[in-house]
Amino acid sequence: MAKRVKEIDNLHITGYEELPTPAVLKNEFALRGDALKTVKSGHRAVKSILGRKDPRLILVVGPCSIHNPEEALEYASLLKPLADELANDLLILMRVYFEKPRTSIGWEGLIYDPHLDGSHRIDHGIRIGRKLMVDIAEIGLPIAIEALDLISPQYLQDLVSWTAIGARTTESPTHRKLASGISSAIGFKNDMHGDIMVAINAIRSASANHSFISVTEEGKGAVFRTEGNPHCHVILRGGKSPNYDKESVKNCEEKLHKAGHEQNIMIDCSHGNSQKDPAKQLLVLKEVAEQIKQGNQSIIGVMLESNLKEGNQAIPDDLDEIRPGISVTDACISWATTEAALREFATTVSQALKSRNDS
């Protein structure tokens, strides 16, 4: 065993907890039966929509972040019947975000701090997260996540039907390499300032073959080699100003065409497009619906941040004071508002989507 040089080695490391290997966790919370069927059908449907073999729209909806597994399952139990009801027009995936990128500091998500107390028991979080994903898949909802590091996908990615690379990481070479090997379709967001070329360049990179370092299912460090991911698209999430309007979408179409990529665009109704006002997500959704109704062919999906109850809250010092059903990160619209909005959206776009199929 190599001898540590105490004067220079791990100077700022205060301790560690060993994780189970991905294989151990996958065996403990196995993907099989109805859950496996859900993931497989979600994979196929998303890729069929991107390939224009399915005229429906992808709709990614759910909490900004998951902090309470029981509440997440309650949300899933409400979403599943609505997903079935609107399935002719919308492929609904539940947003199951466990990792939260931070511009500076803050709560980093269920995997990194599952107890919301700064203890950062990732060994607990990764287990809680996988169990919850299996439970949601067994309900019959395909899962959407954001990928943030090179290790956690080995524990979770087999349960995912669609993956986002966020605005803070779209330009990262590491995340582009990761995306090139992920099995699901990938959406790249424009950056925090609204630059869409960052996302378009990411598509080009992730479509190519790469090599990167991660861990195998047995927990051994390894070099992973990829063939590139052919199922990538842009997500317009706004920046300093919104970019969901007709002119912004057309601009994105033109740049995708010039770069030689498919004109597949998803609109994030939150973040820069809503200017962090959750109620404005509804205005964005209506505008997107109108564009599709008028004949837009490039918009293949939308994203919404929604929870059991509207608004958000800071994580209190006394965790017993957390109000149930309310986001602890970005503010969300309520379930009741979500249900009505999605029905209206599906009704508005339904006929136009049938025309897409004919064209």
C-alpha cells in the first residue's frame, strides 16, 4: 500500500464514509417487473419523439427538488392518473431531482444532504434516492433527472428515461463526456446568461466518442469509453431575459440547422423564462402552446416546476417546522394549478400535434 505523505496529502479532508458499490445497491433496490417496463417504455417514447416517429410532446413536471420521499410519492400518485389521461398528446415524465447545483452555497439536494441538517450523509442519500426512484417507476411514471457528477449515474441512471444537463454545467467538458455515454436522451440547457451556442456546442461534443474516469458497478476505478449519444437536444431556459418567444425559438432553430443538428427544442417554463416567478410559468406554457397551435414543428417538449403546494420555504433550524408539500429550493406552482394547466395545454396543442403526424 502506498504510504501517505502527511505534509501534502489530503490536507483538507476531514473524514469519509464508504459507499456500497453500485452493484450492491442495484441488487438491494432492483429494477425489475413493472418498474423495468416503465423505464424501457420511457426510453423508447422519448427517443421516438426526438426522432419524429411520435407526434406527442415530452412534458417534464415535478418539484424543483425532492427533499421528502413520502411527499414525492404522494405527488407521483396524483401525476400518474393525469399522465394516463393526457397520454394521447403528452408523454409526462416526473421530475425527480436529487442534486442541486449551486452558484455559491446552499442545500445541495437529497443525495448530498438527505437529512437537511448539514450532515451530508451521502451514503444514506444514495440509498434513499434509489429506493424512491424504484417506487416511482413501479407506479408507472418515467423519471427525469439532472446529471451532476460522474459517480452517481452508476447508482441511478438505469432508472432514468430522460436526463438534463443544467445551465451551470452545459459548458463543462466533464459533463459533455458523461452525456456522451448516458443511455437516455439528454437535454442541454442554454447557460445562465442565455447563450444557446453553449448548448449547441454541447450537443456536438456529446454526440462524439469520449473517454472519462468513473467507477464500475463493482466500485473499481476505470476508464469508460463512449460512442457518443445521438439523442441530444437544446433546452431554452432563459437567461438575463426570457427566450421562449417565437423569435427566440426561430433563432435557435436557425443555429441548430447551421450546426447540422436536429431542430429539437424543449422550453423550460421556469428559471430565466419565468424570471423566478412561479406563476409566470403558466404564461410561458400558454405562449408555447400557441406557437405549437400556429404550426411550430421544432418544440418537442416543456418543463414545469410543480409541487403539492405553491411557493417555497427556507430550511428552518428546527426541521419539525418544515411546512409539508412546499419546495425548499425554487418556488413551484401547486398541484391543483398544475393539473388544470396541463389539461388546458393538452387541449390547445392536440389538433396541431395530429397535423405534425400527417406532415
